[in-house]
Amino acid sequence: MKIPIVRNILEANDRIAQENRKFFDKNDITVLNLMSSPGAGKTSLLERTIDALKKDIRIGVIEGDIQSSHDAERIARKGIPAVQINTGGACHLDGNMIRETFSEFRFDELDLLIVENVGNLVCPAEFKMGEDFKIMILSITEGDDKPTKYPLMFRESRVLLVNKIDLLPYVDCSIEKIKKDALHINPHLIIFEISCKTGEGIQTWTDWLKGEVKLNKNTW
Amino acid sequence: MKIPIVRNILEANDRIAQENRKFFDKNDITVLNLMSSPGAGKTSLLERTIDALKKDIRIGVIEGDIQSSHDAERIARKGIPAVQINTGGACHLDGNMIRETFSEFRFDELDLLIVENVGNLVCPAEFKMGEDFKIMILSITEGDDKPTKYPLMFRESRVLLVNKIDLLPYVDCSIEKIKKDALHINPHLIIFEISCKTGEGIQTWTDWLKGEVKLNKNTW
């Protein structure tokens, strides 16, 4: 009984996501869908990424949370346009929620829109929002069994950021196992090892991201 | 359009959960629904709890995962009856999935059934399965903003286990803030601070749990 209901929701969402995609293309915006478990470091990654790129790239952020606006406030302190979506109870963002934010941005003044999804390693990967690609963070404190246990997000993502590598001496986690299992699920996955706390690895990530934003601009 | 659909699913689930509850009562089983983000330490807590209680209490475990059977294998190595539920894509366990496992247990040989839910700080809290009560784990590596950002699970749980306290020197996290915010959401919440790695705090938790299982037995 449940499966057909879910399918209808997903199909309806796909149509809205396609409309969003057309809108983003028309406005020359690169859009990232950023996903992870709660507390893996999505907002910290945004802060680091904004600091590294904001002089070259005009960035906007959509923050998705069940409730509260802490994350949007953290981003706004960087001088970046930020919109908070409160989902009420929903455990993921969908295409319609993204569309609801359109009137809040000046898209002619943006190059890159990063959408921070609700913290959840499962459901967000199922719902398109019209993004160019999905990226995910896995904190090493979550353990090295996560690719095998939650494969969908690893399969759907173009980039995996392995975060909190500063804690490696204190936790039982093999980054090699994470990488091997994640690449088994998705051989095209691009992997960066980072610490949002110390800044290690951040520049490699932001250099790559900068190239992607420019690449998209040139293609259009 | 979506809200009525979710309500129907939840109502249908509640009916099945009530039937499960009657079945557990008839068989004198105490049932816990164990929830957390991915990698917060649910299976490690089970291993510690089983080691501490198995000489006094007959324990069974249901392991919920999107896919794989690693966790059930870890539990089975403790000599405990364990059943793995693979949800396919679903991000939570529901009453019907639990009912499907009934034929796999000898309930006349069990006192306590612990159900490890899918790793997800959002959806599992919405679906009853006929449990006596819900318990949740929060790892300090997830950050001290989690009660405010994901209040439902804190509201629905009877017990909060704050795990990985051995990592406190290396992360920016205030356990006092977690406790204060969690108790603001749910003043009846019983909180234990533990490290499944070092064993710190485990006995306080298992002593309490042992009392709960006996208490239920005496009541029936």
C-alpha cells in the first residue's frame, strides 16, 4: 500500500525539480544540494567554502532544517544572502520548498546557490530539487561502515567530503575503507578529505568547486 | 496534498503498533525502540548492554537497516537471538516490519526485546511499533545544537544517552547545553552520559534498565 504513494510523491517532485532546473539555467546559477547526517559539518563546510570563494564567486545559501534558524544566521554573518526553510516535520527538502524561496533571492546577482539539506543520511537523496549535482559529507566519527549501510546517498552524490579528519587519532575509523566502499558503490565519486575545524584539505575542495562553477558558466 | 497522505500512513501504523503491543503484553516482553543518527553508537550500546545484562535478563534484538546484515551479525556473536530487517529504501522501522519478525523469535524465552531502528534523527520518532518506550543516543561529535534542531526525537524519548564522552577534549560540544535544551523540550527525559568505547557510565545505564525490565514484569 505504501509504495505507490511514495512513487506519486516522487514523480510529482521530479516535475517541479525540472521546472526549477529550467529556472536556474535561465539565470546561469550553479546549484548544489548538500547532504549529510546531523552534525557531520554541513554548515561549517559552508562557512569555510564561503570564506574561500566569496571574493571570486557570488554565493547564496538555502538552509533546510526541521525548525530553528541558527544555520541561516551563521551564514548571514558571512555577508551572504541566506534563506531558511523550516520543514515543520519533514525530514528532507523537495523541489517545491526550493521554489518557494525564489522570490527571496536576486538571482541576477548570484553565481552559485548551495542548498543545505536537512540532516539525514537517507531521505534527502531521494528528492531532486533541480540541482546541478549533489554533494555529501561523512564525518569519520560516524564510522567506516556507512557507505555499505546507506548506499543511496553515496550513489547519488558527485562529491564525498570526508570530514573531521583531525579526530582520526581518537576514533576507530579507516578512511581507506570508507573510500574503497564508497567507490565500489559509485566509481565516479570525487572524494576530498577535510577538517572544517583545522581547515586541512579545504583549499583542494574549494579550488575544485571554483572550477566547476566556471565550467558551467562557460558551457551555457 | 502531502499532509493527508502522511496522516493515513501514520494512522494505519498506529493500529498495527497497538496489536503488537497486545502481543508483547501477552508474552511479558519489555520492548525498547532505540533511535539515533547514523553512527551515534546504537550497535555498540547494544553490545555493552548485552554484556552487562545477559546473565540476568534474556535479551533479543531486532536490527533495522536500509540494507546489509553487519549489525545483526555483531549481535549474534554475543549469543543473543537477533533478526535483521532490511527496509530496502525506507528510512525508519514501522509496526508492520516488527510484526513480520514475530515468527523468528521464541518469545517465551525472552524478557527484553531491543529494536535498533534505522540511523536517522528524524523519521523513526514518528512511527510507533508497539514498544514500551523509546530511547535515543546522541553522540557529542554531532554537536550540542541537536535538541533544538531535531526536537521530536527528544520529545518522544524516555531516555537520552549522550555517547562518546571520551572525545570531549577534542570536540567543541557542551554536554550541559545538550542536557539543558533536551530537558527544556522534554522535562521527563532521563539522561545518561556514556562512552561505549571506554565503558564509562555504562553500568549506571544498565542498572537502571534492569530495574525497568523487572518493574514491568512485576506490574503484569
